[in-house]
Amino acid sequence: AAADKGGWPSFMAKEVSEEPEAVAKTVLGRVKDGGIVIPELDGLDELFQGIDRVIVLACGTAYYAGLVGKYAIEQWARIPVDVELAHEFRYRDPIVGSTTLVVSISQSGETMDTLMAVKEAARLGAKTLSICNTQGATIPRESDAIVYTHAGPEVAVASTKAFVAQITALYLLALHVGRVRGALAPSVAEESIDELEALPAKIQWVLDNEQERIEQLSHWMGDTRSVLFLGRHVGYPIALEGALKLKELSYIHAEGFAAGELKHGPIALIEPGQPVFVMVPSPRGSATLHAKVVSNIEEIRARGARVIAVAEEGDAAVLPFADEVLRVPLASPLFEPLIAVVPLHIFAMGLATAKGLDVDQPRNLAKSVTVE
Ligand code: G6P
């Protein structure tokens, strides 16, 4: 049967509303007796014990999911991770061997750039694992192992619910590999599983409590010509994703930066009225990161930036410096991106809608790019 919008104005509106479910279904059946169980990875313990390096390969939004995943794999499994755009990896004579695990991420499983990179990695002797949202697609078929995301079919060209499902799958993988390698403390595993299971309700909270206000904000900003996004740690890839989504949907110039890089260049762009989204880490998760981001906010505010802070509910430190605060529920640092990205998806969709654009079919883009 043809996919159906189910009463939503666009597939994207429907798919953003399904972000809680995309996470929940990806976790479903993979937590048993307080531990992660991924039946697809049965028999691969030796493989995971024998690797000394992970390379994540993907394109577009999936690449940003990979950048988030790096923090979790390194923290929980203590394996060094490189994240690379598949087309850059493929054509630079990469150094890869039998102790390298290549993790590809692709919603469609058909992206030619990613497929060619996976084949090249396999040819060079790497083990390959595919994170994919489409049963039986080409990339998972070409891989040694598969962890499916269960976001359901994604129709809108720009990816939303698949993104949160991809991060979820990477976290499940990181927790699994961390346990198999003896790198993960049981207490950390337990807390992380609790956080994973709490995510859908927290994402739903954003949709229920902030969606209308974010849409209003995006409508006020309908004639904005450029938007910047700043983030630090796991907030950095989320800033990149927020900028990509805004470019794709609204054709506005948008750029994401690492907040710490501000003084090394991007601060030159700040002039009065420049809108800047800032991903603010929870003060309870990391006081240091929080303080550093708040000081970045002060710096850009002093130069006239219009600051839109995405911050934890109750974070009073940002209030004096932010023009707008989009609230998100508390989560421990690694889990913040799965929640904080939702306001950015809503904003990009809202601004494109305000401009009268087709959010499902942006110009010049294809859902699945099957040419190199
Ligand atoms: C296209 C889509 C993007 C997507 C990228 C990777 O460029 O427009 O939304 O992120 O491909 O797609 P994949 O199916 O490999 O995740």
C-alpha cells in the first residue's frame, strides 16, 4: 500500500511525530534482564574482542549520527573511533586491516557512496557491520553483520526519525561491544539502559510542550537569510545536523560550528541580529561543559547575536543571555542529542513551511542517492 500521511500536513510532520516511536522500536526486544541483547550479533563476540579500531562510514544525516556514536563507542567500549564521509574514505587509500571494524550507517541501505566504501573496506580485509533501516537492502547484504533500526518507512527526503533511530542503534552496539570486551562497568550499563528506555517519553515531552512555540518562532523568522548553530561535545554534531536540515528544507544559508572553535574564526560572522542556535549541555550532566557554552553565549550576545538556546528545563544560567529558550528534559550527557535534535527538526520544518516550500521534496535532492 502507498505510504499515507495519516492526517499530517506532510510526511515530514508525521515522521517527526514518530521520533519517540523510532527510538522505542529500535530498543524494543533488545533489552533483557537488565542487559543489551542483540540476537543479530550472536556468535560475533570474538570479532568484537579482536578489533582495535572502529571506522564509521556514512553520508548526509547518517554521518552526523555517526559523529554522535563516536562519543558513546569510545566511552563505553574504549575503542578508538574515526567517523568518515564514505566518499572521502573510498578514494584516499585508507589504512584498514582485519582488526578494523567498519560500521556503515544508511537509512536506505542503497546509498552508492556508502556501498562502494563498504566494499572497499571489505576488500582491504576489514570486518563490516551495517546499521540500516531497510530490510534486505544492498549495504546490509554486503556486510558481515547487521543491526537494523526500526524507525519504519521514511518518505520525506530529508531524514528525521531515522536519525534518532541510528543514534539509538549505535548506542545499543556500543553497550553490547563494551560488555563483550569487558570495558563497561555494570553500573554504567544499567544507567545507560534506563536512559535509553526513558528517551521516547522525553522526546514526546518536547513535541507536546515546545512544538507550537518553535513553529511560531520559525514563522517569525521567515525572512531570515542565515542561521548559525553552535554545540560542544555531542552537541556539536547536533549543531551540524540542525544546519543541514535547515539548508535542505528552507534553502537558507546555515552552518554548524563547534562552540570552542568560535574564537578561532566563526565569531567574525556575528553581527547585530544574527540568529544563533546554541545547544546548551545540562549543568547537572557536566558543569564544565555547561559553563564553557554559557560563556560562548555571552561572547556572541555581546556582539549582538540573537541567541536561541536549546537548554535543559530549569537551566536558569542561560536565561539572562538568551532571546529564546527551547526547553528539553534532563538527560545524562550522551543522551542529550537524541532529545535536543528534535527542536531543530521542528524549526527547519516550520521555517520551510512558513516560506511555502515543500518540506517532503526539497529541490535538487533525492531520498536515496544511488549514483557515486
Ligand atoms: C540523501 C538524503 C539524506 C540522507 C543521505 C544518506 O542525501 O537526502 O537525507 O541523509 O542521502 O542516506 P542514507 O539512506 O544512506 O542514510
